[in-house]
Amino acid sequence: MHADGEMNPEEILRLRERYVGPSLSISYREPLDIVRGEGQYLFDEEGRAYLDCVNNVCHVGHCHPRVVEAAARQMALLNTNTRYLHGHLVEYARRLAGTMPGDLEVCFFVCSGSEANELALRLARSATGRRGVIVVEGAYHGNTSGLIEISPYKFDGPGGEGRPAHVRVAPMPDGYRGTYRYGDPGIAARYAAAVADEIAGTRAEGREIAAFFCESMLGCAGQIVLPDGYLDEAYGHVREAGGVCVADEVQVGFGRVGSRFWAFETQGVVPDIVTLGKPIGNGHPIGAVVTTRRVAEAAHTGMEYFNTFGGNPVSSAVALAVLDVIEEEGLQAHSASVGAHLKTNLESLAERHPIVGDVRGLGLFLGIELVREAESLTPATREAAEVVERMKDRGVLLSTDGPFENVIKIKPPLVFSRENADQLAAGLDEVLGEIEPRAKM
Ligand SMILES: Cc1ncc(COP(=O)(O)O)c(C=O)c1O
């Protein structure tokens, strides 16, 4: 029986097909009916536990009691828009600004990563009076019309209409299969020079750039770690051209990368605008934009920015609780140590299984790129999908991404333990052993 006593999976699927928009896909060949979450585990309608290796939204663990309690308490007391004075909003803004380096101290509150990037785009355009945007190949910045236009993942993907005239795309700084590769001492400067080329290309078309948007680690593009020094050099080119540097931390912020609280800090840069989403509310829909006073004031045209739900007392209480849990449970340091342990295990898989072409990532944001052959780097797309399916059958949830859908993504809730890491690596070892003969065919 279904845990909520109402519908079985077949019935849910039937109603979904009948009443829910068709452009929304479902994970796995046989969809899961998940009814409960706790920590790093999800449970289906029959009570079967799945180890969640992919949900970077429920950052401090599914249904963390501290977060649930903060939401419930505030929900029972008051929830309004932010045109009244409320302590939670300013307390959270103060705490959030306190985690940021440099002059990043002015916060705007929204309800999703898309809303955060949409506002960042607007701030950059208002502050500079320009429209041009440089983005990185394979990037995804959100689901609004304005963000589809700056997301090559979408405009160059299925159903996409190609690159709009005001957007230019810099090559993905991918040291594994990109133009410049691991071991090239000039890799960061070369990829950053390609950003400068796109700025020149924008100018050649009679435009100037408002902004350079870049994720601090590339998620949808395939869990790519930016080469050391890339953002520093790229930001230099962008600032020289009068553009604003936007760091999209929607996937990778809040201590996930382990060594630093924000992933852009691993690049030694201070962006002009930082956008936040997913983990900020542990599943509650919150997002934020943090910028400098200089950008905020330059962008202040007189038009009000009002967001009915953004920063409401419940959302602020939730976000405060998430920060408390990260601090009190030491989750950033935990991510560093469990992530390093897991990465070592995955690297040893690469020694045993030739299909594992590359293991990369920081903290608990890791990727395994599967290839059929080391020389040609032919993507093992079908095999990657098969690994994900077979791991699911073993009770471990993963997903794939990257331009060839051959990168297995690992980005679990940060409460993921060393034992979980060992279970994941042992499962992958078995499954890769099973599918390898097919890969060699
Ligand atoms: C890097 C990045 N930015 C922005 C977004 C959009 O966030 P949301 O789905 O919360 O609107 C996503 C979502 O996957 C993302 O990965």
C-alpha cells in the first residue's frame, strides 16, 4: 500500500500523464514513488531505503528536524511579505553577508535559483546600461525566458533556438576533453583568453558586455572543476571591459566544496554578484542575490524590486536554521573529509575499470566521466545510464549529465558518511565490472 494511503505508483503515473505538463521528465526507467526522506536517505512507498547521492538541495539532510521545526514554528506564527519590519530577514541578511568576502554585503531575497540569476542579470544590465552577456559552454542558469537565453545547455539543447545575438559563449574550461587539457601549465590563461575573445567578438558586433556569468564549478556541463586561476584571469578581462562578474553558486555553495564556504573562493576571486538557490533553504524555495553597495546603487533606477514571497519570515527562519546546522554540525569540514575519502575510492576504481576516464570534483561535488576508449574519449553514454539504473536497483541514487550525458554526478546531502561513501564506491565497482564487457564491444 502507498504510505499516504491514497494512490499507487501506476495511478500517480496515469494522473501525471493526464494532468501535468509533458516537458517534465521522470527519473529512472521504472519511476520511483518516494514518500519520505531522512538525512541522506529517501524511502519509497514500500519503505525501501535509497541512499541519495545526488540531492544537493536537501543540503543538511532531508527533513532535518531543526529546519522543519523552524519552518513549522514560524508558519504557525506569521508569514507575510517583506514590507513590514521583521527581525528574521535582517538577521539572515547580516549572517549571509558575514559569510561573503570583500564588499559583498547587499542582499536581495527571491524564491529560486532562476529568480536569483534573473535578478542578477537585471542588476548587471541596470548597473552598466548594457545588454551583452558572456557565458560558458554547457552552462545552465535557470528556467525563465531571460535565462534560457544565457544558458547554452538549453538554447543549444533539445528544443532550443540557438544563441541569441546579445549572448556569446566561451569554451568550457574542461581539462579532460576540452581544447586545453590537464597538465598544460597555461590552461587557465588560455581558457580565460577565450573569454577575452568573446568580449572582442561582442564589440565587433557593436555591443558592450553587461556581465560574465559563470558557475563556480560547472554542474550541468559535467561536474567540472575550473582550472586554478581561471576566474581570476577571466574576471580581469571582464572588468577591463566594464562588465560585472556574476558567480552562480546555486549548485555548489554553502560549504559543499569543503575547503571553502563558497566555491568561487577556491579560485581566489571576489565576484560583483553572487547568486544562491537550492541548498539555501534545504528544500524550502528560497534564493538570494548578494552584491556590493556599488553595484546595488548603480542598478537602482528607481524601479522597485518586490518579490511577494522572497525573504518572508518563514523562508528567513528556514535559511537561518540551515546556516545554524551547517555550523553546528561542522558540515563544511565533514564535506572536505568525506569528499576526499570518496574521491580516493573513486580514483582507485579508475585504475581497475578502463571505462572510468576521469574522476574530478571538490568536497562532495564529484563527477565520474565514462568513456569507451581512452584515446578517442568516445563518451560511454549508454553505459553511464546503465550504471545509474543498476545502482538504483542496489538502492543508490545517482544521475548523469554533461554534453554527452556520460558524467555520473555525485552531490549528496552533506550528512553523507564515510560508510555511505564506501557503499557507493563498492556498488560502482560491482556495476562497472558488470557493464564493462559491453563497453568494449
Ligand atoms: C547552476 C544553476 N543555476 C541556476 C539554476 C536554477 O535554479 P532553480 O531550478 O532553483 O530555479 C540551476 C538549477 O538546476 C542551476 O543548476
